[in-house]
Amino acid sequence: MITKEQCEQMDLADPLAPLRDQFVIAPGTIYLDGNSLGLSTYATQQRVADTAATQWAVDGIKSWNTADWINLPVTVGNKIAALIGATKGTTICCDSISVNLFKLICLAKQAKPERFKIISTTDNFGTDLYIVQGLQQLLDQGELQLVTVDESELAQHIDSDTLLVMATQVNFRTGNLLDVASLTASAHSKGAMMLVDLAHSAGALPVHLDQCNVDFAVGCTYKFLNGGPGAPGFAYVNANHLGKLAQPIYGWMGHSAPFDFSPEYTPSNSIKQLLTGTPPILSMAAIDAALDVFDGLDMHSIRMKSMALGNLLIAQIEQLGLLGELTLASPRDAEQRGSQVSFYHEHAYGLCQALIERGVIADFRAPNILRIGLTPLYLRYIDIANTAHHIAECLSNDEHLDCRWQTKNAVT
Ligand SMILES: *Cc1c(COP(=O)(O)O)cnc(C)c1O
């Protein structure tokens, strides 16, 4: 059994350890939900306060120019691009994943109108599938077909009718990690396009969009990028497609000259065409500040620590004799896993609530998954060891069976 002392030694030797001090962490808590809502940095709090109190309250509308608010979607997009292996000018920060998926799927359809199949995974995040279903309602029958298959079978279903492979790189339930390079190559070998959802990848592991020649990608900023609740997401369009395709939610911010106020829509030929309406500046300012944490860091070192934290958690749970009552839902091999470890448990909701009551902020995914998000920027090895002990105590005291957990909260 790895002792708490050994974990403390690992923290002392951890090159990322000092980053924790940049984050606001409620005393007495272990925050394991950075894959759902990342924590705030002190700098982010300050930036939001300044944006409101100085730029908005004092400089008012001038700030669109003086504080360069108008370019925030692009400047923030470029900061994100650096984390996902994308060149400048191919990534923009706007809207939610859901809305961005709509736009990008339409781009794919424009590029290859004769193709109609979208291959995705049966257990993809709901919204990814709903957007396709909604789009099917808008199009004529037969123009778009959604085929959902097991994650392991994506490549074998791609055929000459396939328009798009739409995959989430890290499965939000299990943390299973897909090989984007090989999937993209398979899609392209059949003339199909590739759209990757990076919701649980961006800020958590190295991503190489350009290198893999991915066509389109989406992601959110409120998970591992710590942009804040409801912060806008991002969209990536491979440079090969930019200027050739136009997403259909024509809005003035995607116009080539928004302030001409011309009655006709002329699409911008840059990544700005992905924009629709006015950007939410307070949120954009928060993301912009939050991303500064990644300055000078390489995603490889974040990934190394993330894998080590995951391995430690699994080892501790096993050594405490709990890998019978809890079943590992995530791949055991860290290389096959994103930055989370999930366990099945019959009373996963109760267990999660009991942990939260102890200050261990884990999360639950229906129907029976306890999900532990691992954010290397602010989690310590000792936190993981303590988490395993809290889980053991909850279970042995039957805290997870408390009748208070019989009705679920609105947000789980
Ligand atoms: C979190 C998440 C989303 C969220 O979509 P929004 O439209 O930004 O709310 C979408 N897809 C996946 C895979 C996610 O994990």
C-alpha cells in the first residue's frame, strides 16, 4: 500500500505542484469535478471584477475598442488553439458545444452534399446526438442518417456514404480514450470527414488536431479549461476548409464587415464566420484569464501527472479491498483513459452525495457511475490517497445508504 507519507513525497517532487496556489480551493475540500466545472483561479476572479468595474462600468461601450473586446473570440480561440495542436486562426471561442456542433455538421454537409451518414457512438453525450436528430428534422428525408455504434467499432462502419465520423475523444462516462489519429485516417481513407468533440480533452491531454488532419472539432471551456459556469465553447475548422464553407446561422458577427450593416450577408472568410451574435464579454474575459495558467506548460507534463493520479486512485481502491464492491468503469491502462476514473456502484448516487458531504466533490452519472475527475493543475497525490480512504469509510459506515439520497437533486 502506498502510504500517505509517500504521497506527500510525490507532491514535493511534483513540478506542477506550485500551480495549485493559483486556484481558489474551498478549505477542507478535495475537488474532483474539474471535468464538469473547473475551479477558478484568483486571476480569473480579479479579471472578471476588473472587466465589470472598470471596463464596463467606467469605460462603457468604448471598451469594445479600448479593451479589444471585439477580438476576444479570436484571441481566446488562439490561446485554446495552442493547447489542441491547432494553428492560429483555426479556432474560435463562441457559443456552446451544442450550437457549434450544429454549425460544423452543416459545414460537413455543404462540403459533401451527396453523402448522408453520420457515424457516432451509442453512448456519446446526449447533446451530440440530439443536434444530429434536430438537423434531420430540417433536412429532407434521407439527407442525413445517424448511425450509432459501439466505440470500438467506429472505424469498421465507415463507408462510401459516410459524410462524417462524429466522435467524442474521451467518453464522459467511462473516460475511455479514442485514437483520433487513426480514426481520422480511417474516415479520410473512405472520403469521409472527421469531427471530434474535445469536451474532456482540451486542457487535460495533448491533442494534435492539425497533425491528425481532423476536419472539425468542438470543445468547452468550463471543464478542464476552467473558464467558468456556462462559459462559451470553441470550434475548430481545419485551415483547408476555411473560406470555402459557411455555417448557416448567419449573424452579423460572422459577416465580413459587421459594422457596414449591409442588408446582405457576406460571410467572413476567416474563422470569424463561425461567430453569430455578440460575444458574452464577462465570460470571455474569465476564460482569457483562466487560460493564462497554461502559459509555459506543456500538455505532456499535465498528461503524465493525470495518468499518475488515476493509477494511484485505482491502486488505492484496490489495496483497500474495494475493487469488488466498486467496479472499474474506466480502462485500467492509463494510456487508454482520459483524465478521470469512473467506477460502477449500485448506489453510486448515494456514495457521491456522501462523499460531497465529507468535502470530497466527486460526481455521479446515471444510472450507476461514480466519476472522479482528475485535474493535475490543482490536485495533489495526497488528495487522491485521502479520497480513497473517504470512499472506504463511506462504504463501511453505510453513509451511501442514507435516506436523504433517495431523491436526486435537479443537477446530478
Ligand atoms: C460537457 C459536454 C458537452 C456540453 O455541451 P454544451 O452544449 O457546451 O453544454 C457536450 N458534449 C460532451 C461530450 C460533453 O462532455
